[in-house]
Amino acid sequence: MAPHVTALDVRTMADCRPYYSPVSTTQGPVKFIYTAGQIGRDKNGVVPATYEKEVELAFQNLGDCLLAAGATPSDIVKVTYYIVNYSPKNRYHAQVLLKFMNGHRPPSTLVPVTALAVPEYHFEIEAVAAIRDLAAIPPIVKPAPGNSLSVDVVVVGAGLSGLQAAHDIQRAGFSCVVLEARDRVGGKTWSQSTKDGGVVDVGAAWINDSNQARMYALAKRFDLELIEQNTDGNCAAHVPEKEALVFRYGEVPAWGEKDVADIVRIRDGFEELCHTIDIRNPWDAKYDDVTLEDFMKKQGAGERALGTVSIWTRAMLGCEPSELSALYFLDYCKSGGGLLQMRSDQKDGGQHLRIRTGTQTFSKKIAESMVPGSVILEAPVSRIFQSRLGSAIVTTEDGTRYHARKVVVSIPTPTYKQITFQPPLPLDKLEYSSNSMLGYYAKMILLWDKPWWRKGGYCGMTQSFVGPASVTRDTSDDLNGHFSLTCFVVGQPGRDWSKLSPAGRKEAILAQLVQLFGSENEAFIRAPTEVFEQEWVKDVYSQGCPCPVTPPGIMSDVGKALREPFESIHFVGTETSFEWKGYMEGAVRSGERGAAEVIEALSKKEGKVLAKL
Amino acid sequence: MAPHVTALDVRTMADCRPYYSPVSTTQGPVKFIYTAGQIGRDKNGVVPATYEKEVELAFQNLGDCLLAAGATPSDIVKVTYYIVNYSPKNRYHAQVLLKFMNGHRPPSTLVPVTALAVPEYHFEIEAVAAIRDLAAIPPIVKPAPGNSLSVDVVVVGAGLSGLQAAHDIQRAGFSCVVLEARDRVGGKTWSQSTKDGGVVDVGAAWINDSNQARMYALAKRFDLELIEQNTDGNCAAHVPEKEALVFRYGEVPAWGEKDVADIVRIRDGFEELCHTIDIRNPWDAKYDDVTLEDFMKKQGAGERALGTVSIWTRAMLGCEPSELSALYFLDYCKSGGGLLQMRSDQKDGGQHLRIRTGTQTFSKKIAESMVPGSVILEAPVSRIFQSRLGSAIVTTEDGTRYHARKVVVSIPTPTYKQITFQPPLPLDKLEYSSNSMLGYYAKMILLWDKPWWRKGGYCGMTQSFVGPASVTRDTSDDLNGHFSLTCFVVGQPGRDWSKLSPAGRKEAILAQLVQLFGSENEAFIRAPTEVFEQEWVKDVYSQGCPCPVTPPGIMSDVGKALREPFESIHFVGTETSFEWKGYMEGAVRSGERGAAEVIEALSKKEGKVLAKL
């Protein structure tokens, strides 16, 4: 099957490469996208001072228009330029075009004009684009239990990675269903409604608008409102047998000069070291022969520094420094641009922007944009059989069979064992997945009528060297008057807390908050309007979050096996991403990667079949 | 059913005729085509010296863009002009437009501009077009033997004429299947693979790029590589009991002054006479009361001239001058622009350009562009029943019935007798088809490692007054290192040769080549790497090629019946074409004509039904 937009060269005419093609065609059911003429003007109506910047901004605006319509530059069918004072000697737009189109060459027309709508404008570009109209594809009807359905691709798991993969595969013209065990999409993103009409994210909650390009593009595509994470105000550190230490966001709690120096030394040394990791070949580095704890001890980390490292691994992965290899953590941090960036709540950081309607919106919107009926819920996969002929049969627990040419598995590696693979997974992959471990990760989200902590000058961010919650953050939606703190109950303190009764767990958190914010706030603290609790380890289809870790020896031995296809089966999921592992960004990137693998393979097969005729 | 692009006039607005319409619509599943702004620039980037030529070339480029996308000017939805130094007093583009659009009036916008992309350009035109997206139509599923299927139109025969007709009918919005007796498409075009990865055309092999507009358009549409027929070098004439006469291409073999004068007189007289024939009404002319041989004898043609005429009819039609009426041959020559042009291998000639991938590519590509499954192979038609209600049932040999509102018969007239027509064909048509005769036409194609004949200064073209091959041509693909001579074993010498054993036939050809090219080449000649032989008379579904001829009395009596519809049945095929009879060009033109007849008739019927509602 060909892509839905094809740009053609015409042998009998002058060569138009590399800038454009003389003609393009669309194919199959498509949605057309028409943009207004886009000019170089920012959100505030300001036109850049130079022509070059103006051209670049016009292209950027064009990109945003396409994004809002669910399209990309490769979907463009035709562009038209309108240029004031055009001179054939100044074709700066052609350079920007080449970068913007990234190999795609839609037909174009350049129209020199004497003026545009206002004198400040010198360059305008408009486009027609087309995307495959998935809503126009006949809906998929879920087969009755025991019956079967044939598709090009089956995706197992309707988390962000699986949905992104299925979306891309459908857009490329292949039939695809997603089989989801749960009764909802989103995987480890789950936005639950509050009694007062708000929403809380009991799973993944943050994106950013700079280095998380995929998530920010999705936010633009779905026109989602973003909430900037507040870091103005004091933080509090919860320490043993003392009053909470108050410190500014970005600083180190005031343990005392020597401890602070030790923490800073350990932190900065680790930051520097993690940047030496090649995320595409992390196993080339050393550091996989030792746990992170032992590694830090070798660095001479003192008690406070080790405690700080524990907060990192607990908050970031739900595990203890003794449970994962130093290399794993170095690579993990590097995947998000470094320890500091990954941990940051500010611009470029991992926890910078929330979604007003909750992060599950991403998955819901992607699913809504797909072929009707193609995301099949409550369909846990029990078996994946691969025939020698290069096709597969995916069977769900009720005995329904899905015949497919390709399968994309988008579930966490530790849950592979819930599926019978026939033939079995390769030994390397088995070794990797059976040695991967998901940490303990829970969120308790408490809602109040008012953000009482702010009166005391607090931003809501706390750290704890005691527990049960290692970290808290303000997750309020001020605009709608919803106020909440989210407590990350993670790692060993989380495991201990988990054994308490429900009432005991709530009480433990309330008591910790009183210790952190002082008894003057106790009355407020103890009167939350609503409390949400989510222990991801108890979720059978996730078994933890955000991402499984490996102990020493696994990455260097079989790490490469993680994302390797196994015959017709491809593997995605945030843990398989090179960048932003454990984050939604990583999930989406891995989904794109898996889709690209499958599309390339299927397109080759199509080619072969055509060649036979 | 309406065409997929409709241009509408608006009663309440100023009249836009004859140049454009104010608005157009598209209908049904369509593929959209967008062109870049087309300027008057040739393949080498040269802009013509005059504005008029520049405008014409821009339209021509626009036409080529559409062609590459499988569209024609009548598919245009909207055009936009950009004109430098526009003056309402110079609207030359409007004249070109009228000719280009040929009655279609898409909406247009004229934009005067101060400049275009480079100063040499003064006129630019871009277009949006739409064609019916046949790939988006639900595939046709061949009914099981004995079952039935209902469609608007059944086409009998998947040669070029039938495929072109079916393609046009599907494009116009009607359902249509093609029933083909063979296990392949292409009819009398058949491209077979050689052992060394090349291809040989055992059927029709040449087109040109000037007066064979349909074939050249198809070559552009399918982006086919063309090979110019070589005429540089010496030709050789094979004469009785003498050494071969060597002559330059285009000259007459050096028989001697008197003979040459006679041949030239006969040739030029016939050339002049054939141009007096009105190809739409050839029966108005005399010359149908005499065979071509008797006609030539009356002109006082000597032995050598008569021998030359024999080579014409043998090479062009596989028959002897005594077997066809003079009028038939006059009309046949005129249909290809005259005797000289039809016989020419040079620019404008009938044998000017070959297709690197073989001429069957045309049929394969047309079939691929049609509704999936709509070309049904191995389905020989045994019976066509027409009911009084104006519909038909076409039955194949396995008893499958195809119900249709119209039938297009695209098989050679002499094979009509293989089908039971009920009611029977009209008497005139029966008389015509039972008196039509297909000549003997065979090709033997010999491949060698090297083009040994070129060393001797030969171009590969030979004529024979002895046989068995009346004509040979170089049919090499130099670029890919495939070298071959194609021997046309035709007419009475061919019939005699046909009776030999396979080994005898090959030996006869090899011996002739040795006589033609000299014993110094014998070692090369006798070591071909591969030999192909195709005797079209033995092909049950063709019974000969390229085209049946008629003896005296038939054309003038019942010639008009040839292409007349019989109730719901329409007749196409290269022999029914007014232009380029016997050639692929004629086949395609006849297919277009048959489709137009059917589309008009069905559209009228639709109109009636609509009027009733």
C-alpha cells in the first residue's frame, strides 16, 4: 500500500529536485487540510526583525497549523509562497523549506507580490495537506469470543506507546487493531475525576515544551491546556528526629556545610558522568558491574548523600540504589538529558507542565483519531503464535484469534511472562525481561478547598529522608479552583507503607504532612475533601511504574535484546526508548519507532507481491 | 451517475462562458492531484523566445503533470494563472486554454503579478484536478463457476482496446469487469522475459511520440523508458540468386535504374492516392472492386515494384497483395498518416520507439490502475445474450453469468464466431466479420551477446524478396546490454516456413541471416544465446495479427457495420479505429471511442431515470 500523498517527478520535464515536485496525488480516503497564508508573526503579533527569522517563523506557524489538524509536513500536497520584494538572488525560503520538509517534495508555486496584508509582512506560505481519513475506514467489529479477525498488525497494549504505534500504522494505510487488557486506554497514564469536577493524574503527570517534542506536539495537536509546575516558594525536607529543613527550590537542604558539599559533589559528579553515556550503546560504558549504592559508596558518598541518592531512585524509579546497576541509572538519567534536567520541575525539566484535563487525554485523543472500533478493550492477550510463514495469531483470554502479519508488543517487559509466546522468546530477551524489576510506586493525592501550604510560603515540593512519601508536589489547577498535593510513596518506604491498612496509609501521609508543614497547618491538612491512592505494583497489567530497572550485569550482557524484533513481533514501550525512558515522551517515541519498523517491513512485502504480477 | 468533476454555471451571475465556470464540485471517492505552478520551460530549462510559445509550453507541462498522475485536462477542478505584465488586451492564454480544455470549463483565477520566480518567466499556471479513486472501490470478487455477478458494463477481452475502454468506463463512475480468455492481459502485446533479465516483444513493439498521442501519453503516464529505433547504418535487401543489396535506410535497394524508377513511381503514386482517402468514410472512394495486386498491375507495376508491394503487405499485415482490396490498403495506410509514415522507423513513423520494459507494460499498468479484481483472467466468453429490455448476460465457458447493461466486445472480428450471440449479430456485421481475414504473422527474435551486425555497418534493418523473413529489425536494449534482431516471418513466405519443424524454422532464419549479412558473420549468427518464436496465427484468441483485412467488395458493401453497436453491444479493437489501425495507438483510440459510446448511452439512461423521480 502506498502512502496517501505521493509527489511525482515527470521525466519529460525540467528537473525540480531537491526543492519540489511538479505534481502530487492523494490516495484513498483522506482528510484535506487547508491553511491560511502563514506569516512570520508570533503569538503576540510581533514580526521578527530580520527576513530570515520571519521566514523561519512562518514555516513554524505552518507546522503548528498542520499539527493542530493532526498532520505533519510529509502530508503536504501543495504549498504556495507569496514574497514581497522577491529577488531570485535571495531564496532563503528554499533552505528553510528543505529542513522543514525533510525529504518530502510537494509541488509549489512562488508568487512575487508587491505587498502582503500589512507592511510588516514580507513572506507568506500556505499549504494544502492530506491525511488518511481513519474515520472513513469501515469500523472494526470486535469478533465474538472464539471467532477470528484478520488484520495487517495487532498491537498488544493501549498505553501511549501502543496507541502511537497503531495510529502511525493505520495512517500509513495498514489495518491494525489494539488489544488492551484493561477497560480503558492509557496504560500508566490514568486521569481520574474528582468530586468537584476536576481531574487527578494517578499515573504519569508531566511533560515539557522544549526537549519533549513529541508530547508537546501532541498537546498542540489536541489543543490541550497546559499548567506550569509551580516552583516559586519554599521547599521542605523531612529529616529524622528534627524539624523539617526549609530550602529554596533548586538548592540542597541545609544539612550543614560538610553534608551539603558532599551531596553537591556526588550530584555534580554523577551529572557529569551520565553525560558520557551513549544512549544508543550504553553497554559500551562500564558501571554495569556494580549497584548504584556500591558505586556511590566507592565515590565516598556520606550518609546524607546516600540518602539523597535514595530519594532520586525512589522518586524516579520506585527502587532503592541497591536494587539497580549504576549503568542503568546513568543511562536512564542521560535519556532525559541528565540527572538535573530529568529531576527538574522548571523549563526543560521532566516535571514542567501538566495537562489540565489529565494526561490520559493523550491516549483518549489518539484512540479517538483512529479507525473506529480498532482499540479493543478488555481483551487480555494470552498467547502469540508465530507460524513459519511469517504471520502470527494473537489469542485473547476468551479464545478470540487475531491473525496478523506483524505484532507490536507494547507492555512492560516484566509482564511478557503473562503471555505464552510460541515459539518462545529468544533467550536474551527472556533473560532481560525476567531480570527486569519494577519498583514500588504509589501516589496519594489529597485535595483541599484551599492551597493552605502557600500561605506559609511553601511551593508544595518536599523531600523526605524518612517517608513514607519521598517527594510531594503541588498539583493544583488554580484556574478551576482545584487544589491538591501529590505524594510519591515510593521505594522501600513505600513498600513498608503499603502493608498498612487503608486508614493507616492515609494517616501516615497526613502525619508526614503535619511534620513537614507544621502543626499550625494540621487542621487544614487533616481535612482533605478527597483522597486518591494508586499503588501501581498492585495493577496486574503494569506491576509497577514508571519503568523496570535492571540489576548489575544485565544491560551489558543482554541489553541489546530489549528492542530487537523477534521474527514478526516488534517491541515498544517507554523502557525501550533511547530518550526519556520512563516518561510519556519515551513511550510515544518508542511507538513511533515500532510503527516505522513494521511499516517498512510491510511495505517491502507489498513491493514483493506487486513485483510478481 | 455523474462524472466525478462537475463545473457549474450560476444563473444569477455574469456569464463566464466559454472560458471558465464559477464553481466546480467533485463527487465520489476521488484522488486529488495538485500541480506546482507550471511555467513555459522545456526539459533543459530553456524558456521559448515568445510569450505565446511560453504560454503554450506551460500548458503542455501542465498536461504532462496531469498525465503523470493519471489525469487529463477534463479532470481539472480549478486553475490559477499568474501573469507578468498582464494586459487585458493580451489574453493569449485564453485561446490556449480553450484548446487545452476541449470543452471543459473549470473555475479559474487570474492573478497579475510583477514577477515570477526568475525574470525569464512571464506566465505560470497551476491546477487542482481529481480522478475517480478506483483503488478505493470495493474489490470485485470473481463469482464461483455457475454463479452470477451484475455490473454496468462487461468488456470482452483484456487487450489494450478492452482495457482502455474498461478504464475509461470505471473512471466515469460505472462498474465494469473485463473478461479475458487468456491467463494474461495485453492481447497482441506480449512481453516475454529473456534468460539474461531482458524482455522481448513477441507482439506489437513500437510507438512514436508525435502522431501516436495516446501511446505517448500512456508512456508518460506510466513513466516508461523509451528506446529510439536505430536507423543509422546500412540496410540489406535479400534478393533471389544474388548477393544481398546494401542500401541506406530510406532509400530503395539498388536493383538498377529502371527498376528503382518503377518502384519509386508506384510508391509515390500510392502515397499520394492514399492521402485522398477520407478515413471516416473510406467507402466513398473507389478502389474496392480490385485487389491491391491487380490495382498495382493496372498501374503498370513491374516485377520488382510488385515484389516491393508484397513486402509492404506482408510486413504490415501478414498477407499478399492478392488477398486484400486496394481500398483496404489505401485506408489502412492513410490511418497511419500514409504509407511512408506508417512504414517509417524514424521520427513520426510507426516503428520509432520501443518500451524498455516491453509493450505489455501498457496493459499491465492500465489493469493495475483499475478497480481491484475487475480484470478477470482465464474467463473465455462463450455466449452473449441480449434481452428485449436492453440488458445482456455474458456467459463464460464455466457457466458463470455476468449481467450487464452494456457489453464492449474487444476481440478481433474473425474471432466473433467463437461466441454465440443471441440474437445473432446483424447480417452486415456477420458478412464483414466472416469475410475478414487475418494474415500469417510470426516473429522470430534472436538474441546474441554482441550486436555483431553493427561492426559491418549494418543497422539491422533488412528486406527480403525471398524469405522466409520479409523484414528484420534491430530490437536491442543497448543500455542493459541485451542485443537482438527481430525477424518478421509474414505472408506466404511465412506460411511456407510455418510448415517446417521447429529446428527447420530456426535453421531457415539463420541461413537467411547468413545470406543477408555475409558468411563472415556466420559464426556469430549461428550462436544466438536465446531464440523466441511466436506464430500469432496459432494463437486461438488472436488467430493472427496485427489486423484482419478484407478482400474486394466488403468495405464498400458492409464496411460501415464494423464499428456499429448492436443494441447493447459495442465493438472496439485496433481494426475498428479510424487512425493507426493495426497499431497499439489504434487499439487505445478504439477503446476510448467504445467507452465514450457506452458512457454516453448509460448517462442518458441515468438521466431518464432521474427525470422520472
